[in-house]
Amino acid sequence: MKQNDVMSWLLEENEPSVRYLALTQLQMKPESDPDVKTTKVSIGRKGWAAEILAKQDPEGWWISKERLYSPKYLSTNWMLLLLSDLGLTKTDLRIAKACELWLNRFAKKDGGFGMDGSKSSHLCIVGNTARALVKFGFEDDSRVRSAFAWFVKNQAGLGGWSCFGSGRNLDSWEPLSAFAVYPRQKWTKAMKLSVEKGAEFFLERELHKQGDHYEPWYRFHYPVHYYYDLLVGLDILTSLGYTNDKRLDHAVSVLKKKRRPDGKWNQDAVHPDVEGTISEWFAKHPKQAPIPFSLEKVGEPSKMITFKAMKVLNRVGNT
């Protein structure tokens, strides 16, 4: 009965994005289902997506025409990452216009993506941008296809990736998240091997073994932006088909322990690891400090996190 109550909560009509995600990815209803079709039409007309789109400039950008990446986390880059999660595609002309602007500004000669003004690509940006553009329906755009070749070329020997070159960071999850949504029939042999190496990098570390215990990885958060936590890792690995590996057990155990008595999951944080040395860095570089943005309240039940948690448990056969 508890699970039925949670599903009813996710299917509430006031938030069509979550309703659509629950219908298609939890109840596994096809796009042709009348309820799915009706719900999908509502996305962008009411709820979170509509609120975000209402603040978009007619030319396609948010906050700043000159800078799509800043300020964090209110500008175009961040709004598009959010909207890609909420079920919208380029069939919505507002999305199409924003994405063309994004592509034109962020595509780099080295084959990846980087913030406006930079000459080369940056791993976190390549991963996030490629993932979102695929979800929006741009998987056949040459600039998106080249990003997946960029991942293969820039993967470290250990199997991981890194924003800063070490190749040892679980934080650098974005390439795998992009592959998770990229159609399998488009994977080359090199891409398949890259994903296998990348997945093994995370699995051999059981999604959390990197130095001392790092508490921010145990704080579930949304929007994800470029921050890692155990739910981020679980969602990516299980979506890639790694559902029966024992090395997921620790993260799955944490996920189950964090479920509330009513069957929901809280949003623990907005930006889970803006503390310690990171907060000190922002104090010295105040113009680059993030402006918090969230769809839901910290410390309260989150529909997005609950949806992701239930999706993971369904995949591993443990509800």
C-alpha cells in the first residue's frame, strides 16, 4: 500500500514532468499510451518546466545573452540541463532555439564542448552537454556525435575520466551519463570498450571508495549539475545494464536505508559538497560562487529523487 501511495504522489497531475517520467520509466507505459501522450503535452505548459521556460528570453537564453554558462546555476547552460531531465525535446521550439544557441557557443574544434569564450573542451561540460542534447533529440547532430568520440580519446588509462587530468575521480561521471542515454546502435566498438572500462572503474571502487569516507557523496541532491553522490552513480551504472553486480551492494544498501517510513526519499542538499576547501576557493573567487537553485526543498520529500531511487531499485530487482 505504501508503494501505491508513493506512485500516486509521483503521478499527481500538477507536475506533468514527474508524472510523465513515472508513467514511462516506472510503469513502463509506451509513448503511444493515451495517458502518456496527454501528460507529455502538458509539460512546458504547467509545472517546473513551464516556470523555467517563462523566464527564457525570446532569443533563447536565460539571464545573460553574452554568457550561457554563468552565473551558476541560473543561466542558459543550467536551465537546459534541468529541462532535459523534465521530458521536453526539440519539438518544442523554445528548446530548439536554445539548443542551437548552446551548440553554436559551446562546440569546440577539438570535438567536444566547453563554456563560451574557451578554446578547448572541458570534461564536465562535454558530458553534461552531450547527455542533455541527446535527451533533447540532437543525437544525430555532428557536434554531438563528435563528443562521444572525444570521450574515448580523453579517457584515462585507469578507465576513468577527470576534469583535471588525474583520471582517478569518481566525481567525473558525466561521460558515462552521456553514454547511458546515447542509443546503443550508435556505439562504435571503441565506445563500447570505453563504457566497459569506465563502468569497471566505478564498480571496482564500489561507487564510493576514493580516499577517506566522503560524506557529501551520501547526500542525495537535485539538480545534479556536476556533483556526484551514490544515487548519481547507481542511476548511471544500472541504466548501462550493470544491475546484478555485487559491487553495487553498498550503494544499494545506503539507498534503501535513506528511504523514509512513508516510502519517499528526501532531498538532502542542493550542492552537496560546497564546503571545506571548495568553500574556501569560492570565498577567494566570489564571482564564480554558485547561486543555489532548486525545484524542491532541502530536508523534504523530493519527487525527482524518489523517482530516481525507485527506478534504480526496479532495475536491480529490489523494491
